[in-house]
Amino acid sequence: MDEPWYRDGLRFECTRCGRCCRGAGNVWVSDEEIAALARHLELAESEFRRRFTVRRQRRGISLRQKRNQDCVFWQEKEGCGVYALRPRQCRSFPFWRANLHSRESWEATAEACPGIG
């Protein structure tokens, strides 16, 4: 089997710029992540779900977006309001299958993400 194009490793360090937190896109959350975020914000889980999540037909539950499509927890001057407990989807960026598919995909992602490289 061929080794992946990134066999020598990839460089990434989150700069907390928020570019991946802003704009269209769903942030999928698990029941465990919802429970942890609710505890962190000192809310009942039902209140957290009502205020901060939306059920997407058959796809699961995602965090709500603001009117401008930013993540509900993105704050312009402070950054991610739940950074320490951000969902796995956020923690794993940019190491998503679509970004790792090819060197070209990784480089395209790097154009928007200053933490890559």
C-alpha cells in the first residue's frame, strides 16, 4: 500500500484566528459534548440544547449559527467562547479527510488557515 502524501508529517498550530469558526457550515455535536458544554456554561442540558443547538433532519445535531453564519460561540474580540471544550469537529480541524485527500486540498485549506505550515 502506498504511503500517504503527508507521510513526513504536517505542521499545524491553531492561531485562534477564528477563520474556521466564521461563515457557513455545520458544527456537529454529540450528546456527550452537549452535556460537557452545558456544564461548562452552568446551564441545564435542555436549556443548552434549546439555546445553542438545532436538529438537522437525519444528520444529527449542530450548534446554531448567528445571522451572519458565524458559530454561536464565536466572539469577535475574544474568539471562541468555549475553546477549552470545543467539539471534536473543531478540535480536529484541519485534519479532516477532505483536507488530507491530496497535497492540493491541504494547500487550499492553508490559504485560509494561518496555522498551517
